[in-house]
Amino acid sequence: MGTLCRTTLCWLVALFWLSATACALHCALQAAEPERQPPPAKYWVYLGTYTQGASKGIYRSQLDMAAGKLDEPVLVAETQNPSFLAIHPTKPWLYAVGELYGPGGKGGAVSAFAIEPTTGKLKLLGQQPSGGAGPCHVSVDHTGGNVLVANYGGGSVACLPIKPDGSLAEPSAVIQHVGSSVNPKRQQGPHAHSIYVDSANRFAFAPDLGCDKVFIYRFDAQHGKLTPNDPAHATLHPGAGPRHFAFHPNGRYAYVVNELDSTVTAFAYDAEKGALKPLQTIGTLPEGFTGNNTTADIHVHPSGKFLYASNRGHDSIAIFAIDGESGTLRRAGHQSSGGRTPRNFGLDPTGSYLLAANQASGNVVVFRIDQSSAGLKPTGAEISLGAPVCVKFMRPLQ
């Protein structure tokens, strides 16, 4: 009888342990995948700007998901030229680049802000040098442990560890790019234009407009280190001017928008080696367009079926369908951006809307996305804002 009781007790303990383990695993998966939560009625929209004119810094609006309308923008942080923003994946922190007279003297800096949970206003936590002049892009790695920054003017990339309070440490890695290409006005030296990590957080990719290369780095998130990969880069055709970069949700393909010749290049991605293999280069402009144009931004729809790129000059969003088997692109049309010089644009996390930030005309225009054709239809909603150049979405904190 005692043996039977002990056996029963062992079984009960084992069942309890399995149940607790399953519960813990379920909770961990839920915490790691917040995008599976039902979408909120409104998303906060943070807007980066240039401040030489009417703008004073970073603004926040709200996107009504039912109506496709934006609230009037509210200034949430007064700061100089916050031309690109990044939001921490799990904490209420926001990071912004700026050409500042900050720590380290004249040049670039990265500012860290805490997000106030009820109003969305930003409290400055501090600034650090960006590791070069003219910072133009910032991102946060998937662990939330580091900020990565690309310095256009200086042609360098850097990694800045994030402290426990959300502020930034000094750069733990700075790498100076070297090289040039065929355009005598824009490619006399390196111009790092953006930097992104892959989904596994193992490699970082930095398109350099001046070198016609996407530099590839092994990324050590624990120590904040960047090390040249083997292969060390993917080469674009001469005069392309690679600018921004986007991964396909399946992780097998990647895309770079080339600023100087208005094209998009599709790559196959080898996630084990961190290697990019060119598949296709396709133009972003309609047949017969002869005016001046440069591209700016690129995004893949969350469904993985569509890709969008912005044209400055033609002042449009180029629309492409993605072949799911090959990763190649097919032209699917163009949509006027509703203003002049669409620089950055954003897709909301559900893939329902595209918001185009028109720098020269000072407006942000809302488009509803057709989920079958990828077409864009203006909702009739837009807001006015001085020189908007970056769009970032965030689930409200309360």
C-alpha cells in the first residue's frame, strides 16, 4: 500500500511539473509574439522630421484603424533633425538620429527617449555620438540590447549598447567603410545609408550608396560587436546607389532599393552563411518617364505577397507583386504619394494601411491597401507637418 501511494504521488508530481512547464512555455511564446494580439482600435504613429523649417522635432499622431484617419500631430520631443526613428521591440523606449552638436563634438548623435505611457510624450534619457557624421538610419536588434546606426556623411556604421534604463552606452563598435563608385557627384566615397539585422540576429546588413555594396557583418548582440562576414558584401551594379533594405517574412529573400538609378534588386538569402545572391533588378518607374527621380524607402507587406518602394521626382509609390516560389518581383502599378518627395513611408503592423511621408509638400497621406491586388486607395485622410521623413507605428501602452 505504501509503494502504491508513493507511485501515485510520483505521478501527481510529474503531471504537475508537465502542466507547469507547458503553462510557462505558453506564456513565454505569448510574450515573444505580441503581434498575435488582436490589433488595437488605434495605433500611435511617431513621425521624424527635418527641423530647418516649421518642424521642431518628433511628433505623434494616432491612426484610427476603422476609419483610416490620422489625428492632428502633437509635438512629443523637441530635438534637432530626428530624420529616422526606431522603437524598442519590448520596452517603452524610442531612439532617434540627429546631426547635432552633442557628445563627441560636431557631427552625429543618437538620442534615447522614454515613452510616457498615457500620452506618448518622450522624455530624453541621453545622447551618445553616432560614430560618424550625418547619421541617417537607426535600428534596434531583436534582443533589444543594441542600437545600430548608419552614418551617411562619414560612411561608417556603429553599434551602441542599450543600458538597463533605456539610455545608450558609448559605441561598442564602429566600422569605417572604404570605397567609391562611378557617379562623380554622389559616389566619391562611402555613404552608409542604413543597417538592419536578420531575423536570427546573427548578421547585420548595411547598404552603402557610395560604394554600390551591401556590407555584411557578423553580429554579436551580447557584446555589441560587428565583424566583417565572409562574404563581406554583396555588390550592386555600378551607379545603383543602394539605400534601404527589407527582408521577406519567410527569411529566404531580401530586397534593396537603389536610390541613384531607381531600381530594386532582389536577393536570395542564405541564413547560415549570411550571403546574398542577386536574383533580379527591376525599375521603379513607369515606362516613358523621363524626369529626374531618386528612390528612398522600401517595405515588404506582412503577407509577403507585395513590395512597395517610394519614388522622389515621379512622386509615387511603386507597387510590386512577389513570386512566393522564386522571390522575384512583378510590376503591379504606381500610386501618387499625394504630395511631393515621398521619403520614408510605413505599413501598419496589420498591413491594412500605408502612410506616405511627403517631405517637400509637408503632408502625411493615408492609403488603404487592397489585400488581393496590393493596390493603394487614398482614404481621404492626411495631416500637415513640416518636412516629415520617417513613419513608425506602435501599439498604445494603455
